[in-house]
Amino acid sequence: MTNEDKEKWDKRFLELAKHIASWSKDPSTQTGAVIVDHKRRIVSVGYNGLAQGVEDLAERLDNREIKYKMFLHCERNAILFAARPLDNCTIYTWPFMSCAACAAMVIQAGITREVAPYSKNPRWVEEFELATQQFKEAGVELCLLEDS
């Protein structure tokens, strides 16, 4: 596959991750993930939210401290719902790359590439730095796209 084709598919799957993110009920940040195998087949998708059967109550969604304790990130949902091994897959995340904890899960799942839009979100700088370091040490390719 040419670099042009690879970039075209990366943008397509990021657009899909963006759409999946819109399914989240989080009032502040909606995130989405798409996991794809080496043949560009979608293996799993996920968005951030509460666990199955847990009510989306306003007092949970609007309270950042409680929400952070209860919410599953999009990567975790996509990994948990995958019906097959994820070795050598690519994960696409929207609107930014994985946090440090999710990066560790991505690595443990056997995913070898992550594609995300480049983000300068100051609230997440330390998380992104830790995640980037983990990916580097584990040999996971991180592709941050500027114009996504």
C-alpha cells in the first residue's frame, strides 16, 4: 500500500472514530475508537461512557470527579468488545490519542499502531507524554495527524 493510500484510509477510519464518539452521552468530551486489522477490516468500536446497565444520570454525567471514576474510555470499550485477538491491529482514536492507562491496555492487547489527531489540549499534556513514552518503549507506532 502506498503512503497516499495509507493516509486516505487513516483519515477514513478517523472520521469513523469521530462519528462513533458522537454516540457518547458525556456532556464535555465525546471520544471514539475504531480497531482495524491489517486488511482494513473493522474489528471493534467503542466510545466513552458508563458500563452496560449503569444509568446515565445527570448527577453522574455533570460531575467530573464522579464521571472520571465511573466512565470507561473509548479504547477500553473497543478492546473489551472485540470478539477476536487484536494482535497487529491499528486503533484509531478521536478527538485525541490515548491516555497513559489506555495506552497500557492498547499495548497489552497486542495493538501495534495508533492513529489520532494531533492535540494541544493542555489538560492532557502529561498523559499524552506518558502514553507516547509507553508506545515508544513497547514498539507501538504512534501517528498523530495534523489536519484531522
